[in-house]
Amino acid sequence: MPQDDAAFYAGVLRRIKILIIVLGILGAIVATFWKGWPFGGGFLVGAATSYLSFWRWEHVVESVGPTTKRRSPWLLALRIGMLLAAGYVIIRLSGVDPGAAIAGLLLPGAAATIEIVYELIFRTHLWNMK
């Protein structure tokens, strides 16, 4: 049963966002029990930032096209700079572990890898071969 591209990509994006949330919560719980609340809190801050970043990049990609209004690349650079500054301030003032926050920032890559494995196992025709 073939799917159109828009439905396929919408499903992939939905699953990746869910995976980022689930991995962030589970990772924060494990990190808290393993090394304490500063480590778990740092991981949670990184996970939340990675989710927001993924969501924002999704909108940036959707805005690229012939019918969309062009915005200045400087505006994007300014937003990224402001996000980095806000992240720095949050990590410094809250006392969470910066290394754990960086580990939480890697969640979109982990979620995308899990999605690739899911697609390879459950969506290919390998299981239907006789």
C-alpha cells in the first residue's frame, strides 16, 4: 500500500518528535538516579532545547519554497545567537551539569536513528518476501 510523500514525512516527523520527548524524559530519570539532580536536570534542559531546536528547524525547512515570504538570514542568525545566550544563562544560573545538557542536545540524532531502524524493520517489504 503506497503512501504519498506528504503523509509519509508527516508520520516520520511526528514519530521523531515523540521519540525526542520520550528519550528526554527517560534519560533525565536515569541520569538523575545515576549522578544526581544536576546531571538529570542538565540532560532535561538539553532535551528540551533539542526538541525546540528540532521544531524550529522543521518550520525553517517548511518556509523554504517559491510561495513563501523571504526573510533575512541575519534574523535567523540573531535568533540562534539569542538561543545560545539564553541556554548559557540557564545552565550557569541553574547549576545543572553542562556535559549532561550537551548529551541531551544529541537526542534528535538518536531519535532519527531509531526512526530509521523502525522504517527498515517494519516498513520495508523484507518481511513480506516469500
